Amino acid sequence: MSASGNIPKVSYPATSSKIQTQTIRVLLTTDDYEIDGLVHTRPGSYQSRVSDILNVKEMHFVPLTHVTYRSLRNPNEPPRSVDTMIVRLDTIKMAVPLDREDKAPSEPAKPGGMIFTN
């Protein structure tokens, strides 16, 4: 604290570097939901495949973007969409990559929803 009792402001240098990622569209199933979204991987790293991300012991959640999900317990409810969803790994019963996992870095998967029929 400064002598006047005010908390001093701390400034951080601006950073413009971005982590290069590759997106892979996946379908995840839990006991309650079917989830279609994009998982972000780091090409060339130990987490470059969906299976690598799902098997990291230190991770407990997987973030997804461009998500469409539907309730398995209430199949008459319409699917819902959100920009971001965090899924707890130990709730995932099935994971299916819907895109090739060998695309060029930063080439986004085509976001899209799921088609549900009765």
C-alpha cells in the first residue's frame, strides 16, 4: 500500500502472442446429455488428439466451444446451443471425434448442430 492507504495499480505488459490450436468436432455422451462441440487441441504437443486430452490425469474438465446439446432423459426437449461448455471428464461415457484429427493447425472445424429425429 502507498502512504496514502490506496492500493497501487499494477500494470502488466500487453501480450499479443496466441497459442496456435486446432479444433476437432466431437460428440460426447454422458448419462444425461448428448453434446456436440469443438474441442481445441495443440498440434505437435502431447495433447494433439482428442484421446490425449481425455486421458490426461491432471485434467478433470474439457472445455468445448460452439456447443449444441440435448437431454437424453427428456428427449422431447429441443436441443440447446451455447458458446462454451465445460464438461467434467469423469461424466463422459462416450467420445467420438467427428472430424479428421490430422487437419492443418488453425483450420477450424465447421460448426454445426446435431440433427435429431423421433
